[in-house]
Amino acid sequence: MKSLTGEPNNFDSVLVGRISNKQVKSKERKNTIFIISNLNEDIRGYKAIITSVKVGKKIPSSFLKIPFIHSVKDFESLFNGDLVLLEMHSGTITIMFEKNSTHNSIFATSRCNSKCIMCPQPSKKDPPKSERINLELVKLIDKSTHAIGITGGEPTLGRNNLIRLLKECNKNMPQAQIQLLTNGILLKNMDYVEEIVNIGIDNLIFCIPIYADTDLEHDFIMQRKNSFQDTIQGLYNLEAFEQSIELRVVVFSHNFKRLPQIADFFYHNFPFVMHIAFMGIELEGLAKENRKKLWISPLDYIAFLEKAVLYLSQRDMEVSIYNEQLCLLPKSLWAFSCKSISDWKNIYIEECNSCKMRENCGGFFKSVISEHRKLINKKNCK
Amino acid sequence: MRTIKPYTILPYRFMRFKDEVLLVNEAGDFIFVKNTDFDKFRKFELRTQAETFLNLKSKHLVTESNLALPVYQLATKYRTKKSFLNDFTALHIFILTLRCNQKCRYCQAGSENETCYEHDMDISIAKKCVDYVFKSPSPVIKIEFQGGEPLLNFEVLKFVVKYAKALNKKHKKDLEFVVCTNLIALSDKILKFLKKNKILISTSLDGPRNIHDANRILPNGEGTYEIVLKNIKRAQVTTGAQNVAALMVTTKSNFHNLEKVVDEYIAKGFDSIFFRTLHPFGRAARERNTLGYDIEEFVRNYKKALNYIIEINLSGKYFSEIYATIVLSRILTPFSTGFVDLQSPAGTGIGCAVYSQNGDVFVSDEARMLAKMGDLRFRIGNVKENTYKEIFDGKTLREIISSSCVETLPQCSECAFQMYCGADPVRNYYAQGSLIGHKPTSEFHERNYLIIKHLFELIRQDDPEIMNVFWSWITNRSIYDIKRINIRELNEKPNR
């Protein structure tokens, strides 16, 4: 997530609010974080104030009773309606929800019950009060939001936390598609699945990764014994309740040769899933540490990917490719490629500027740019 | 000396194909492996890191690790393949009358003269039959009108449709009607009713004029080609071409010329054909020498015609052969198919029931024909005399069903094609004298074995173009559609 920093005044709290650089009605002020460029603005009733203005030791008295961060740089990444987290002890402003993005996610927890060898966000402890902050955040999200991800860590880990969070999402944005990104391991418990289903969310989709077509290989990648079995049990439990499922396969050195067999395994064992996605790897976290072992050039795996995608499409299964660039894919796969990279991680390189297909292209993860620089040149551009 | 085996082999059946072996697991998933790999596999000499081992493991044929999981997944897949059993009888055939206005040389329906009105189903029996139809727990109910020529008893057809629709207001089932008619008696009034009630039309067309008129004739001996085609056209125009299908019967007159039959079907606006074999009943049994053929010869012609149809599809025109489509779905998809002639246990009674004009209930149309020939073996009751439970939970039906599981039938039990095939106890009984039958001399077995083997040979060759054709049939899309998906313009697909 993007974040900015500034100089805080001496409040010691963590709070969330909605950004506005204009005055809002008084009843909306208690949830609004007001961006000011002039210290004479009326700031009564606002949740907090941020400004690029540098304030010396003499803080105006009206600012003493309100959380206040000054000397903030790079305001251009903040837009009205964005939701931010202010950590007053450090002066950190983290953008939690971008109004103009379709890729917003809530991090239900940072903890995880597996240690995937290519994990971009390894498990860590949750900061204090993160549960409360998430619930507050959801309350502030625009009701007209189309889609929101619930991710982690492994969001199913704190069961009560997740249930509360899903209920709050359902209450606040009943129209939204809620994408729950889970490894599905804990969904092996039927009563857990039942509890989620009973919330009654109209448009809930479980996005579940499976990295292999056999147990030992999948368990090795997840670094957790029996995770293959548990996740499959979870998938069957979800199917028993006719839930929507997306299967996700991250493509990397350990599994790329078996993509066609993985596609076949999915079709024969999980024909009930709504969607299957093949995803390019993101070289962050553990993947960055293990990059030499994990990285495989798209040019080496495209043939396997093509076979797998066309196999599923031929069978009338919905299938997509995430995180790949059109110029590296054969044209037969263009229709399956989606713009899937979160806005804050997505970039293009110089060669892309003149590309006619740029608007439709997935672009890159920042983290893989150096690898892709080697591959993308005028010759490859189509 | 006992040695510890490096892996556990799960139940499978196999068949040799030249230098490869077809292995099929308990749920019908299959894989081809090289003979040499198969030998290593069965002797426990395959390395567990070998690609072949992983492929076999992925297909639930072997495991060196978790055993419970593949067994659990096989069970799940097996239930899916057998899910036709969940719902019980879906297809209900009403013999509205035995009267017919044609006198086809191969008639196997036991038709009577057009003026013998005593062979019509009356309203009171029709009502009782519909009551019983709605006692079936199936969420899908398909009522198919047959005869004789069902349009000759149109008043009762109308009654059945109206009464079934009225009952369905309460039952809320997925209700569908089909009328199997030669279309000779089609009138504007009838057509209007069929259209209004969305009744599908299934008619008969054996091929071009000379082939059709060889067998499908009026009582005075005249051919019916002209009038049938005129009425097919009328029906297509009024109810929409997709609501009119045609069936053909393969006889000596057309089975060397199946390509011509295909051309005729395409020219007349049909997008599928079903190469049906002759059933040795009624007139067909008596004229066997002039009409009949040997199964091997039939399959040879069938293969030739199938290749011809594949070529037509490769040129961009969607046209399917229904029997191949059903068999391919059974082989290539994890799903169950509804076709009652290829089920285990057999679809007799539990997939399909036949209500005769006098209220007798039979497990299939062949069963009804046997009764006509004097053998009531497969009459499971009468709607006026018996309760639903007596008919559909009686000793006779239970005996037929328990004798028709290919899993337990001699020779079928070890056949690699078991999951794709089915049993036909009625046919076994009349052709071979027992419900179980005798495989080596069974025509039903021979036809299915040869056709399934042929399709597997094509699957083994894995020509991507031909596989696209097969999947276009299974998923009911034209090959153009399947290919277009691959080159679909980007902007047609919304970003997720």
C-alpha cells in the first residue's frame, strides 16, 4: 500500500478517515480527514487534519485538540474520497482504500498458516487494533463500490474477526462483489463454511490457490503438510453450498511444466468452479529472496500456459491470465489476459509508451521490472 | 520374499492400443501411457519422480503418499458420473395410439391400421398416466408422445399437455414435451398448438428421396418423402428450426450411403443426425433379411460417415452425430449423461418409462414390443390396476435394475470402456434369453465396443482440430465459436 509521512502533533492514536481537500457538511466531519493548505481554515469537528504546510514550534491553539500531521509531501497520490490510516505516533499516512481503483483490498490479518516459497507478503504479527480499524474502514467505504478483496495473510485465521468483517462488508456494500482470497485450508471445516454462507452475501467469491496437481508438490510449495488435502476438502465443502470459486495458479519454476496437467486436474476434479486464473509471479517478499530458484522467463513457460488455457477454454470453462504482458503472449491468449495488477504495484516501461495495446495490457509488477527489461524490446513488440 | 512396494496402485482397467495402453480409473478418468512405462508401472518399477508417475498420480491411478485423498476424490467423481441416479425417471413416453398413417417396412412400433380406433389411449388413462408421471421425484420431466402416429390422437395429446401444465403449477418441475411424428397429419391447427406450447418436434427422415421412399411408405405403397419435406419446412418456419429434429434408421437401403443422408440433412436445415441401428422387432424382425446387416459392416460405414461429418465441421459448419456426441461426453467430461440406452444400471424404468395406450407401463419401448409379441416380462404394471409404488418399486423393476450394472456383468466388469458404456437387459433378454446376456455374441456389445474403440483411437491421436470438433459437439458450439474464443478481440472482454 502507498503511504506518505509527515510530522505529527502529540496524539498517540491510530485512526481511519475519509480524505477531503474541501470543507464538508458538519455531520460528515467526524469521519473526514481534512487536507488544508491554509492554517486559517475552519477545522472544527474534523477527525484529523493533514497539510503540506510546515508548522513551527508555535502550533496554533485550535490545532492542539485535534490529530494533526504537517509537512506532508507527495499529496498528489491522495484523492477526495480515499480512505487513509493515520498513525499519529510516527506521522505515517497509509492509503487503505482508493476511490478510483477497482483493486481495493482489506487485509483481514497479516498472519498466515503456510509459508509459500514464493509468498510476496510473508506472515507477520498484526499491529494492535487492526481488527477494529478494518471494521471502521468498512463502515466508511462508499456503498456504490463494485468490488472489494479480503486478503491477508490468511484471512480465515481469525474466525470471529473474519465473520464480523464479512458481515460489516455485506451491511455496508450489499451490491459489491466480495473476493475472499484464502488458501482454503481452514474451509475444510464444514461449520466454518456454513457460518460464512449464512451471512448471506449475494456476490461472494472464494479465490483459492492450487499450485500443483499432486499433493507432495503442492505441499512443498505451501511449506505445509496436508495443505493439498485440506484445500481440496475446502473446495468440496464450498461446492456443497454452491459457492462461487476462482482457482488461482501462480506460474513459476516449480510448476510451469505441469500447467496442462493442472488444467486437466481442475477440469476433472473441480468442474464446478466459476473461473480459473493463471498468474505471473510477483517478486516480493520470499519470492524476492528466492528469486534465483523461482524465476522462470515467460518465454519458457508460454507454450505450457497456452496449452493449459486453451484446454480449459475448449471445455467451456472460464479462464483468465493475470499479470502477463500482451507482447510476451501469443495472440491466441490475448483474449484471456486481464489487467489484474493493483494500481499501486503496476508500471510500464519506456518501450510501452508507443504501444497501441498499452490500454489493454496488464503491465508489470514493479518487482519484476528488471527481469522484463531483458525480454521486452522493439523486436518483441507486436 | 516380501518387499515393500514403493507405491500403491489404485483400481483401474486397461486396454492395449498399439504401442500404448489405455488406463481408466474407477471414475472414468483415462490416460494413455507407453507400453514400456505400463510394464514398469505394474511391476512397481516406475520412479516416483518420473513424469509418467506424476501423470498417473494426477489421474488417481496410483499414489506413493496420501491414499485417503485420491479415494475421496474418486468417490466424488464417481457420484458425479452416476448423478443420473439421484433423480429417477425423467423421460416418460406416452403411446397415444397404435394407429398409423404410414406402413414403414422396418416398423418396430407394432402399428395398426389407421381406422382401428380401439387402439387409442383414452382420456381417463391419459389422466392417470400424467398423475403417475408427476409422482417421479425427477426435477426434470420430459413427456414424449409416440405411437403409432401420435398426431392421429391429437385430442388426447392436447389433454395431456394441458393437464400436465396444470399439475406443474404445483410441482414446478422443468417440464418439456416432444412429439415423435412422421408429420403426415400435420395441420395448421396442430402446428399452432405445438408452437404455442413449445412442443419439440422429432420427425423421421431417412435420406434423399430414393432412400427415404424405399422404406417409409404409405399403406398404398407410395413414398412419403415429398409430404414429409413439405411439412418439415412448415414446422421449421413456424416453430423455429431449432425446435425440429429428425431421426433416421439405418437399413440396407441407406447404410452404404450415409454421406448422402448427411448431405440431405444439412440441405434440409438440420444440424445433427443420429445414426440409429435397426431394432429386430415387429415388421423389422420379419424383414430382417432384406433390411438387416451385420454390425461390423454397420460400424465400418458409421466410421466413414463420421469422418465425413468431421470434415464438414472442419470447414466451419456445425453438424453433429448424436451417438458419438453422447459417447464422447461420457469419455471426455466428468459429467453424467441423460441418454437412457447407455447407463449402468440401465435406464429402463428408472430413466425412462413407457405408458402404453391401455395403461400398461413398460421399462422401454422394446419392452412394449415384446409384450405385443406375447411376452409380458417387462410389463411393470398398469396405471389403473397398480399404485405408483407397486409399479416403480416392484419386484420386476428391481430385478431388471440389479441385473443391469455393467460393474457386475461378465466381461463388462473388467472392460476398460465400462464407465462409458451401459447395459440393455431387455435386448439381452430377447436376443440372448437372459437379462445378463452373453457378451461375445451380443450385437449391442459389439456396436458399442467398436464405436468407443474408434473414438478412443481418434482421442489418442489427439489432432487438435478434430478435438476442437469433438468439443464443439459436447459443448454445443460451432467450431467457429470455439476458435473465435481463441482470437476474440480484447475489447470484447470486460476487465475484471
